[in-house]
Amino acid sequence: MYKNFSYISKINIRLDALLSSCLKISKNQAAKYCNKGLIFVDRKPRKSGYSVREKSEIVIDKKFEDIIPGNSQKNSKLNIKIAYEDNEIIILDKPIDIHCVRKSKDEAPTIADFLADYCPESISATNNTKESGLVNRLDFHTSGLILAAKSRVTAKKLKELQSKKQIEKTYIAIVGSEPKEKIISSGFIHNKNTVELANLETTYTTKITETSKLGEDLFTLEITGANFYRHQIRAHLASISSALIGDAQYNQDCIKKGVKTNTYFLHSKRIKFVLNGKKINVTSDRVVTGK
């Protein structure tokens, strides 16, 4: 009759909030479906304010299959590799040219959308349900490993590890000149869509641990650090005249030299930390080609 879509809730949350986050619709839309008797919880129609208990079954009338995760043509095209998963966390291997979090309902599907579909319990892991448990984000053009929590308790622990700089990350970058410095530290201030280095009390450090020459004016860098700031690597490399190839925001020389690429080369290769006594060490097997 109506068993077109169902899943088992692993969290306690208002029905309209759960539907809004999972289906990527507004709470008003979710409330309309609920109040029309089209949303069933444990085989009974429930109103929007109903508190969904852990392990409850939510079923949606098949008339609304176009809003159901997995039935959306856009969501079905998402190709996100799961690099690691256990009962507490998920580590995804993000492709380039995909946003982590949706800014508007008209945008293309995001990493958070994938997580909401694949692991609905991640929706309530952080205060911002649109994040679907994401603990860190990567820029639109940056690929590689990204970390998400399945529960609020785990998200809190990961945030604490992150603030204490106990989550080590390794990136691969391709630049047009050999770096003159191996360690860059600074604070940052925002300037519209970019950041600028600043002499502040709170500082962030980028360490270049390995440099390999690819060819004429091409170098691969291995970069390590913890608790990276937004655009940190991109801004730090540009500050020592070793900006990323193809980075139009921080390397204006790329445009002048006629570089034929629509993206820069930055890849989150490895993530290491210890959670509840368990050592997590995950490496991306994605080949960094800019594609």
C-alpha cells in the first residue's frame, strides 16, 4: 500500500526535523506531508511534532517517491567511495568538484546529502543537521578523505581531538616552483572569498615533509598538519611563491601563463588519529590527476 520507502531511526528526533534533513526539504514541506497523514511511524500516521524514538520505522507514502533519498535522479549519480567505516565514524574519499554542504535546495547533491542517504543517524550528530555529521570539510576543487561522525557523542570526541591537534592529516599538492620554506605558520583573516595571513595569537602550521620534481616547473609536495584552517594550505603556499597549479584565487600567475586547467591539484591523502583507544590510519588510493 505505502511501503515505498522505509528506514529504521537510530536517533531521537522530531519527525519534521528528521524528514527535512534526510529528504533535503523544508520543515514546512515535511510538516505538510506529516499533517496530511502521509508519513507513518511504526505503522501509524504521525503529525510533524511527533518525537521519533530510537529504532522506530518511518514509512512514506509512495506518492512522494520523487522526494525519497535514492529515488532522486541527482542523488543516484553520486559516486562517493567509502574509504573506512565502523560503528562510530565514516571516512569518505571525496571527488573533485562537489560541495561538502548544500547552501541552497537548488544546488547539486553534496557530500552531506550522500551521508544523509547512506547513514541517516549522522544527521543529528552535530548541531547543524545540514552537515550530516561532517567533522571537517574540503573545498569544492579539493579531493580526498573527509571525516564524519555517526553520533553526537562521537562528533564531540572528534571535535576535541581536532581542537587539540590530535588528528593528523596529509595532503598532496602540485605546485609550479620548489618551496623555499618547509614550515609556514600564521594566523588568518577573511577577505571576501579568500583568506589573508595575519600576525595573530592563534596560529596554524603547514609542514612540507616531502618534495618531488615532476618535470619542468612542476613539483609534488607532501604536506602534513592538524586542525587546518579554511584555505590554509592554498594561502600558505602562495605566501612563499609556490602556489598551487590552477588555483585562480591564490595564484594569478597561472592565468598569465595560460595554464589549461579548471582546477588546482590538492588531495587529502591520509588521516590518522586515535579514537577510544582504537588507532585509525586511512590512506586514499585515489590517483591525483586533477580529474
